[in-house]
Amino acid sequence: MQRDTRLTGQFAIIAPLVRGWVERRAFGGPVDFDDPVVLQALTEPSVRESVLAVLREAVDKATLTTSAIGAGEVKELLLSATKPFLWSRDTFSATKSVFNVQPCDNELETRFCAFLDRCGDVESFAKLARQNRFSLEYRGERQRLAYYYPDFVARLVNGDHFLIETKGLADLDVPAKDSRAARWAVDATVASGTRWMYLRIDEEPFRRHEARLGDFLDLVDLVHTLRREKLLASQPPPRRMTKAEAIAAIENARARLEGVTGGDEELDRFREAPRG
């Protein structure tokens, strides 16, 4: 078998760099590769995985950059051009799709297909499988480069398009995925002239409210309402102003509104009032 001399040459350059990095920096300080204890520790799978994780993070930090670039040539992904493929998991027979059945990965996706198919404001939709999906690159946990594959696309009767993610258990990468998908929707709108929006559907509230949702836009309103409530609940309660702070605020307001009558009398009454 002929050796790939090009690859061998690259490894000859990289290997000393990696060894030097592991010896001097991977463990927060220098280690002795001639020490049998160190060599034994490096054979442990957990240690090797930790070293690789730290190395990957260091390489990503040194090489990955985020920048805005033009969309360039817009390439269409035609669902109608998808070739037939085998599917061994759940499916759903939909009437509002170019596919005769939707290739679902789990029971939540099957239920969501049924929901989209009955919504009067949904014109068409599709569950994206490996054979017709597209990826969005993003920075995940510990800033590593990763790829996100959206679950659904849908077109409404009013012409709006949605990129949709159905989520069971939320992981640490969810905020990064959401941000990247929302950015993609903006870019897709600018590039195509068609309005795109991104929506993440969490399993628990969807199951709880599914029966009373009439249309897809009802679900959109529900998602936004629940997120506003969650955001408000996470904010600290407003602090009650002390009497001294209130007097200072009134004096500041009076200074800004010189010439307004009645302010001095009101401030004097407030000063003499019982402590509030």
C-alpha cells in the first residue's frame, strides 16, 4: 500500500506542536512525558477526552471568527427534487406536503405534523430528513464549531415562511441554535425577498395547549406570550423608593421644571409627612 507522503509531512509538522502544547499548557503547567505516571494517566480514556476537548477549544478560539458576508448566489433547495428514500422510523401521511409521508424522528414530530396538516392558515409544510435538509453552522458550548439541522419548513396562506424547530429536552446549545436560526431567517428574507421567520416549539407547552390551538398563528402567539412571561418572571421585583430617594427625585424634577408653581408646597408637605 502506497503511503500518503503529503499527510505524513503534515503530521510531522503538527505532532511536535501538539506534544509541546500538551506538555506545557494542557494541564495548566508543564508535565514530564518521561514520567511513567504521566504516561499512564494519558492512556486513560477520560484524560484523553479532556485533553482533546481543551485542545479543540484552544484551536477554535485561535482560528474561528464570526463575520458578516454577502449571501452571494442564492441556491434553491427544491423539496420536489428529493429522490425517494427508505425510512424505518415514524411517518405521517399529510395532505399539505409535496411528500406523501413525512419522515418523523419521534412522536413529538408526528404530532406536530398532524397539527400543521389541520391548521387552516398553513398552505404547505415539510419535515426535513437527512435526504433534503440543510445545515446552519454555529458556535456551541465552549465555543466549538457545530452544525444545526432545522426540523421543519412551513409556508402560510398569507405567504410567510417559517423555519421551525421542535424541541423535547433543551440542551446547552439551544440559545446558540436559536440565535443562528433567527439570523438565517433575516438573511433568507433579504436574499429571497420572501419573509422568513424562525420559531422553536417546546414539547411541554405544545402538548398542554395543542387541543385548543386553532391555527398555526395561534401557536406563534402562544410561544411569544410564554417567553415574555418567562422573561418577566426572571426579572427582579421593582424596589420601593425610600422617602429620601423620593425627596431627591422631586427636587431633581423641580430643578428641571423651574417656573412651575405649587412644587415647593408639595415638597414641604411630603417632608413633614410621617415616614413612609
